[in-house]
Amino acid sequence: MSPAAIDKEVHCLHHILSAIDTPAVFCRVTELVDRNRIRRKERLILKEASHYRLRPFRFLLNLN
């Protein structure tokens, strides 16, 4: 592939992923397990995801 074709592919992929990879979509497909509770509140999920390391007994689960 030519460099121009590769650049065009990268641009198209970036456009597609930027529409899908948003905080709202992340919160919709993730739940927070906090010791004995399962939480789905967007604010709490984003707050925990912003930590470099999750606090003890907190887990982010993907809802695949």
C-alpha cells in the first residue's frame, strides 16, 4: 500500500473509533463491582476508571 492509502485508512479508522469510544458507551458496557454491590452509575464508573490503580475490592467488569 502507498503511504497515501495508509494515511486514508488511518483517518477513516480514527473517525469510526472516535464515534464509538466515548465515556457514555464505556459506561454502558461496564459495571463496577464494589465489594458486595454491582453499580452501573456513570459517575461512579468514570470516577473509578480515572484512578491509575483501582482501590481495593473494586473491579470494572465488561458486559460482553
